Amino acid sequence: MDRRQPAPRRPAPECSPRQVRGSVLYVRPVVGGVEHDVDGIEPYPVEAGRAAFGVPASLVLRVLRRGDFRFLREARDPSR
């Protein structure tokens, strides 16, 4: 009997610890080596969400019936 090893899990996307300031949860996702402050998570339209991934991936998302997309609102820099 052939016993295959399970595929290694991919690490989760980098994200610094979550911080709570007042009643708002701040998340700092890392994109391209740069941290971004996020101060809002909003629903996003299905077609626009699929289109954000490009043609091959949007077709896969349609076949898999993925229709829940979120927009991460970037926090304004308080020094500006």
C-alpha cells in the first residue's frame, strides 16, 4: 500500500498583531513588504470582487460559487 505524505500547509499571510483602539479593530496586513493600517471592512459587490482577481481566477471563483467579498478600507495617516 502506497502511503503518501500530506502536502505541507502554506503559511498564513503575514499580518502583525491586531490592535484595538477605542472600539475599532485595526489590522495591519502586509502587501509587497509594506504594512497597511485597515480601519474598516465593508461588503463588496460580487462581480467587482471576482473581476479584481483577473480572468482565470474569476472563472474559478464563479464555478466555485464564491460570492462573498470584502473591501478593506485603509486608515488615513493622522500626520497628514
